[in-house]
Amino acid sequence: MVINREPIELLYRDLPDDTKEMLDRAIESIVSAKKKGGKVVVVTGSGPNLHEGVTTLIGELIHKGIVDGVTTSSAVVAHEMAGTLEEVKRVDGIQLGLTEEILPRGNVFEATLTTADWLEQINKEMPIDTALLEKTLRLDGNVIIKAAGNMAYPLGLRTENLAKEILFIAKSKGLPFEAVAGAGADERTMLGAAHAKGIPILVTIPQLVGGGMVGLAIGDSISITERATRVARMMQSADVIIESAVVLSQEIHDGPFETYTGHGIWSHWEGYATYSLKDKVLIRIDLDPSLKKAWEFEKQSSKVQTAIDEGLPKTKLMSIPFRMEMSGFARLEKSIPVVADLGVVWPIIALRLEQELGISLDFISYPQQSPEGQKMRKWIVENIQPIVKKKLFQ
């Protein structure tokens, strides 16, 4: 992808001063950790991380040795299995002869706009109703770019079917679903990059539900306890943890085996392997200003810890909507809240890492609403491919 770095400098210039201060601190922490040979783990949500090109950027940072582990959602895995983003045509499904019972709100039906080669490949794996596709293309409708492999025919159905086959391989090998899927995934996805570089990528327990059959297959591939253990091992290895537009993260970064915030006390008591978030840098990229308010309350007056110590409701004590993940985050001494659009923050991080660590990135994301972002999204559609099935069996 052709990278224009000049607009990224402008993105940084337009940030509020307090956001710049937090972002600078976050980047310095990443750079410092990598210069010392430390590890960086990224905790991603779905939605904007896909649309802003962030998951593709993380894949590139894996290849360049910056990111050493990833947790994500089952929805992201499903979308990366189908190529991350795809172009689809949306039409009225009733005009296709489909019934309201199977159609989503608005009776929308979507068709994947892909190449003849890919249609031929999919047709070898499952029968495709070519008449349905041809009729869809003839009808009036909208063409949009969206997260791949969801509701569009036939790529969405292919992803669902593929999930069942990957589950069989995963269970036969004693591996997480994500590890097997990565073997066939495009190396520019997080799944494919993690497999190529031999680093862990795991769906977290709070993010298991999503991605249709993919989510179920991920959940069935290994036990909940083994998944929690593997995630804990990844968090333990990290010097810096970056959370990017993800909810319920308190059950990720301080899950059942973490001792510093208290949840893992009895696991440790009983002799299970545990870890501690003490001295780890936890960066959270989030648009919610309440995150920074909770962080400031704790830094200025220890209100979050006081509320916990006294068993008081944190929302009432601080008069802010208090989300669960704010608790552990605010109490960590090295937590850094970056309250900004992740589509703006990540390219700034990428550019600064290039400058500070002497790396050269072949892909950098841009905010999707920008001209560069629109070109980037089109590039992802045209270049990042769905899973190649035969690679799964190699």
C-alpha cells in the first residue's frame, strides 16, 4: 500500500493538548519496552478496529516484531477469515423471493462482490446459487464496504461452514481454533501474521459470543479454563498492554488468575499458576471521557480504591457512569488513558514507532472518513484475501 505520512502529522497536531500528553506517554512506554527487549500485547475489540484498518496495522506490527501477542473477539476472527473487509451489494430480499422470517431488519440481503476466481474456488467447496447472485446484481441496491464474511452470500455462508471444519482440526490437534485458522489466513491479517511469526492470538472469554458459528466453534475448541490460562500466560509475558476499543476488559487484563487487583487470590492460594499486573503499563484507547475522569479521581484522591475498600458504589461516589473495566484500570499505577478516536491514534503510534525504533512499515492505517482512509479500505478489500482452505490441512 502507498503510505502518505504527512497527513498523520496533521492528525497529531489537531489533538487536544491533554490527549497529546497521554498519547506521548503511551508511545514512550511502548518504545522503552521494545528497546529493552520487552513485549507488547494488544487487546482488540471488533467494529472500529476493523473499519479503521487497525487490525491490519496490528498484523503489520506483528511482522515487524513490535506486537508479541493479541487477544481479540470471535467477530474479528470471523471477519479476518473472510478477508477483513469486503464490498457487498445490498438489495431488498423480498424481491429475491426470500421470506421476512430469515431476513434481518429492513429485509436486506447482501451479496459478496468478489472475483470470478474466488467464486470458482468457493463453488468447489459448496454449491453456489448462481441464479440468486445474478438476480441480486440486477436489482437496484447500494454497494458498500463492510466487515467481511458476515451476512453476505456466499462468503458469509462459506465462513460458517469453514468454522465447523476448522473446529474438527482444532479438536483433533488439541489447539485453539484461532491457531488453526491462522494457518490458512492471509498473512496481512492478525490471524495470519500471528501464525507466521509464532506468537499467540486468542479470543477472550467475554468476547466469545459473536461471529455466528465461528464464535461457537472457537468456544468449543478448547475449554474455558484452558483459554483463561493461555490468556493469563500472554498477559504475564507483557510489559505493555494496549486496549483498543474493547469492553469488559477487566475480565481480560485482570481475569481469574491475576493477583494484583485481587481476583486471583484463591487460585494462588490453591497452587494454580497466577500472574500480577503490578508494574505493567496498561494503555487504553477509548472515546469515553468517563475513563479519564475515573483515572483522575484515583490519581488525585484514591476514590476508586476507597470505594472498593469501603464497599461503596463507585458510580454514586464519583457521579460518573462507571464501567466495570475502569476499576482495575484506574487503580494501576502505570495505566494511561488515551481518550480519542482509535482511527486517529493508531496511525500516530505507528509513525512514531517508525521514527523511534528505526523500522519501516509497509502498511499504516488512516481514519476511515479521510481520503487516505477510503483508499486504505479499498486496498484491504482488493488485497487481503479470505482463508485458503487447502492450507489448513498442510
